[in-house]
Amino acid sequence: QVQLVESGGELVQAGGSLRLSCAASGRSFSRYFHGMGWFRQAPGKERDIVAAINWNGENTYYVDAVKGRFTISRDNAKNTVYLQLNSLKPEDTAVYYCAAANLPGILLRANDYAYWGQGTQVTVSS
């Protein structure tokens, strides 16, 4: 059974930093979870892509709103994908979800991902 478990979300002041982690189990991480992504959903809004990474970490994507502030990475030996959040702003407040797909490449659509974590709350105070 595939399981994704996020951690690291918390309340932080504007300008602060957090590191979100997503631990995967149930499948060989590098062989099965080719595309990994982080999405976020604020109250009353849709779930949107934040960042995505391919199987070996050589290719990444960031939505314009987080470019230069967030960094996605993966450690296949630890079956974990990370999202480093720096220079946080109140508008970054949302539930952050990790997602995994067995499709290659950088995946930007929620429908491309077969597996989802339960989400972790990030709240940025002004």
C-alpha cells in the first residue's frame, strides 16, 4: 500500500523559513515515483501546483509566486521529497500536499498524480 506522509508545517512569522518533508512508503521510491510534486490549497481556493521534480532531481519546476524562495529536492535513498520554504509571506498560508506519480518528467496537473498525502498546514503571520 502506497503511503505519503507530510510533516514540517507550522505557524511562522513573515520572512521566516520552514522545511516540509514527504516520506513515501509501499513502493520503490526512485523506480516507481518518477514525478513528485508539492501543491497547496488556501481556504476557498483550488489546489494549485507549487513545485515539481523529476525522478533524479535534475529537473524542477516552480510556480512564479515562489521562484527564488522555495526549493524542491528529493533523496531517493531516504524515500523522501522536501520543500524548503524561505522568505515566507502571509499569502503562502495554505495546506501543503505532497503528491507522487509513476509518470516520467515534470508534472503540473493534479490529475497526473496518483498518490497524495494528508497535507500539512503552513500558516504565515504578518
